Amino acid sequence: MVVGGGKIALRKARAMIECGARLDVTAPVMCAELAALARKHKITVRRRKFRVSDLAGKELVFCATNNEELNRKVGTLCRRKKIWANIVDRPALCGFIVPSVM
């Protein structure tokens, strides 16, 4: 799952798709490229705010928002539910981190 609809969320989504992931993306607003991936049935989108119920059945979550409160909330919920989570650029909130790709 990816929480967020901007360019960083897009980068995470593309990387997950390349690995064969079935991916849900949740955000009230999405960049054009994420919308295009949805039209091509590469991802499932929820154009709305994140809900706790969105985590049901998830094993891996990337949170890529500019909302610090939401980032903390997703990180905390994932820890409680024992879901691997990467809160982009917030290592202290992460259950795992990923290296930079050049």
C-alpha cells in the first residue's frame, strides 16, 4: 500500500509494481502519473483520506505525504498492527528503510 498521491508516492508505486506487487494507493489528490497507472489497472486507487481500515490485510506500507500528523499516525498504526512500514524520509517512524537508488 502507498499512502500519498504525489511524485514520491509515484516513485514508490512504480518500484513496487516492478517487483510484481498488487498495490493500493490512497490519497485525496493524485498526480497525473498515478491516475494513469490506475487507468491501466496497474494499481487500485482510493481518492480519499486515509482510514485505519485501509490497513486491513496489508503487509507492507509506504507513507509518502507532506502531512506530518498523518505520517506519524500511519507509522504508529503499522507498528501496532505489525505491518512493515516506511514513512518516507522519517527513519525514526519506520519499521524498515530503503537505500537510495541512483
